[in-house]
Amino acid sequence: MNIFRNLFGQKNQSNQPSDPIFPGESFSISKVTFPDGWGLATFNTKYDKYPNKLFFPWHVLIELEIVEKNDNGHPVETEAEKLAKLEEDILTFLKSKHTVHFLGRVTRNGFRDLLYYIDKPNFIQDEVNTFCDNVMKERPINFGMENDPKWSAVSGFIK
């Protein structure tokens, strides 16, 4: 049956994402200019032309305040280590109930933004509140989620 679809140009209209679900990793770093200074954007370019966007339509944006920073508002070395550990904790938290795609991060004057896409929101508000309350013992955090099936929020960084 698939042979005939291929011969006659009919695509498989599956309700499942195509393989690979995770396209691999190849991160690029670019300098970004903001009104209050410059930043660094690190994004996984393996998501360029990713065919499964519709299966992971929920954009999760997590903004972390940089506590220990240099004159540019970027993290000093000890702070970078703390942020890396926190990023691992965030990924573990998200993966506990979701299929998670980490697209990248933007480090700007005083803040680090983490950008993910997930299949569907499965957390209850109390779970998110508890997680964020624990992070807030060390630093301010903003946790946002919105439906973005075209991945418009990251279109400036991936194709």
C-alpha cells in the first residue's frame, strides 16, 4: 500500500511524528543586540526545517535572573555553573511529564531565557508553582507556556 502512495504522490497522513523525533544536536552561537546591551543566542540548528513541529506545539519559555554578573550583565563563571545545573533540573522537571525539545538559550543583560517545545501541557499548576518556588529561593524565575504550532517564537534562530 505504501508503494502505491509513493508512486502516486500520496503522503502518509499519520497522526504520529516522523523519525527522527529528536534530530540530533549542532549548536550555533550568535551575538544579538538588545536595547539594553548585547546577548548571546545558542540554538540547536538541527531543528532547521524540523518536520514535526505540529506534534510539539507548546512553547515553554523560562526566564532566569542572573544573580552574579559581570559589567555586561552576563554570568560570571560560578554563576554559569549554577545556571547549567539549574538548566539540568528544569529539563528533568519538564521531561517528567512531557516529550521535550530543547531549542536553545539566550543570555542577555541580567537574564537567561531557555526555550523548549513540548507535546502538550501535562502539569497541574501546583506542580509548576512548587518547582518555581524552589528555584526562587536562589533567584527569580518566570515560567511561561503558549500554543505556538509554527514555532514562531524561535523563527529568528532556526528555519
